[in-house]
Amino acid sequence: MTDKELYEITRGVWKIGTDREKAEYAFCVANGTVQEIYSIQEWQPAGTTPYETPAMADANLNGRWDGRWDGRWDGRWEFIGKVAPDTIRDKYLGKSVAHYFNKGNANPINYLNIKTDKNEAK
């Protein structure tokens, strides 16, 4: 994938809760290895910003994307971001994170180090 395709496939379109607002970084992971890391600048409802590469169509719409969203992703979110600083990338890029995912887990999202009100009270 090109850098642009990797970014677009990582940034959208996710069915996630309000914890997304606490996330600073999004890791693009393939086969348990970090491929790229993005600094999240803003979350928006899915379909708010255009996608320019066929990767989004192939991955999320099985190649049927006609350039319009038409409410297909209501309740889903996408982020706007940029490649993370080198201090973060140097620490995680190319490293395995497979141990963070339970075998058989179908959810592609995994939050790490995000405190909730329940956790902060402990």
C-alpha cells in the first residue's frame, strides 16, 4: 500500500464509543505488527471527509464504492491525523503488538492506556 492508502484505511470508518476522544494515537496493525502510527487530531462522523484512494472502497465496501456515502456509515467515526512524531514511531514501528489481541477477537479496535472514570477512582 502507498502511504496515503495506509492512512485512509487506518483512519476510518470505525464503530467506536466516546473513549475515542481520549485516544492520542492510532496504530495501523497488520499480522500483529505495527505498520504505521498516526497522531489523532480530530474525530468526525464517518463520511465527513473525502477518501481519495481505492483502498477504502476495497476494504470497507467490497469494491462497490461509488464515491458517495449516502448514510452507509451512520454511527461510525473517522479521524483526521498525521504521521506520529519520530519519538513515538521509533518506539513502536515494526514491533509486534499481537499480545494485546485475544485469539478469536473480531473487534479491530483495542484501547490501551486510556483511563475511564471507573479506573481513575481506583
